[in-house]
Amino acid sequence: MSSEAADVVRLLTVRGGTVAVAESLTGGLVAAEITSVPGASKVFRGSVTAYATELKHRLLGVDASLLAARGAVDPQVAAEMAAGVRTALGADWGIATTGVAGPDPQDGQPVGTVFVAVHGPGSAADGSASGGKVEALRLNGDRAEIRMESVRSVLALLVEEIASEQTGNERAQDTERNGGF
């Protein structure tokens, strides 16, 4: 169990939130990492491992023309995967991984190209508004190292977004209490 996974479970438990996971290159490792934490059942809704490109469209609602034009290894695809799994599984937060773990390049992208995404409260449907964020990674190492760093990175991004959402809510409440000033 990673400290990031423990932080995710702790933060969501305290806030009464839930998470759903959409995975490609990590093949279920993100879900396994979260569910290795005692108490994860309070916050973990489920996961979709959409390894095949067409499943990203069929199960997660990723735009088929986007997949056809850019392939599965793309920041917008990651954003739409996170938004799609959040909707499909009825979670407060959706997270996603897509990329190239190797040994060969994919969709014109070199090994180590990874996109991780978070879609949360206040996000637009396409993952582009506040509450949604995509991070591009250029990772080194072998296939296992790239996959594990992708897991760590998406969980760290979720922790960061949960924390920033909480800070934003506190600011909004404080402004409201002070008459909008």
C-alpha cells in the first residue's frame, strides 16, 4: 500500500467522498492500490480497465472521433476517461491513466508517455473546467517502473485536487460569511 493510496482513502473518508478509476496502461493497478488500504470500501466505487481503445469509447464515453484522430495516448482522452468513469460509476471523483508502458511505441508516442487525469466536483463534462486536471508525464524505466510511477502519479494528483477543492470551498464559504468581500 502506498502513502498516496492511504491519503486518498483518508481524505475521501473524512469528506464523505467517493472515487472511481478508469485504467489503460496500468491494467488495474490503481484500483488494486486503493483497495489495499483498510477502509477503502467506504470510498471506492469501482473501476473500468479499458485496455482496448474501442472500450474507452464504449464503456467510458470517450469521443470516437478523438480516438480515431489522436489515438488513446492523449491528454483529452485521459480527461474524458476520468469524466466518463465518474459518471458511469456514480462517484464524486474519477481518475484515469492512459499511456505507453512499452516495450514498443503506441499511437506515435514513445515509451514512457503517460497522461493521468482527475475529474471531480465542479468539472465540465469534458474534464476541462475547475475540478478537472490532466498531467503529462515522461517516464523512464522498464514497463513495471512506468506502470507503478503512473499509479503513484494519478493518486498524488487526486490528493492534490481533493485538497485544492477543499481550500476553494473554504474560501467561498469565508467570502459568503464576510458579505462577499
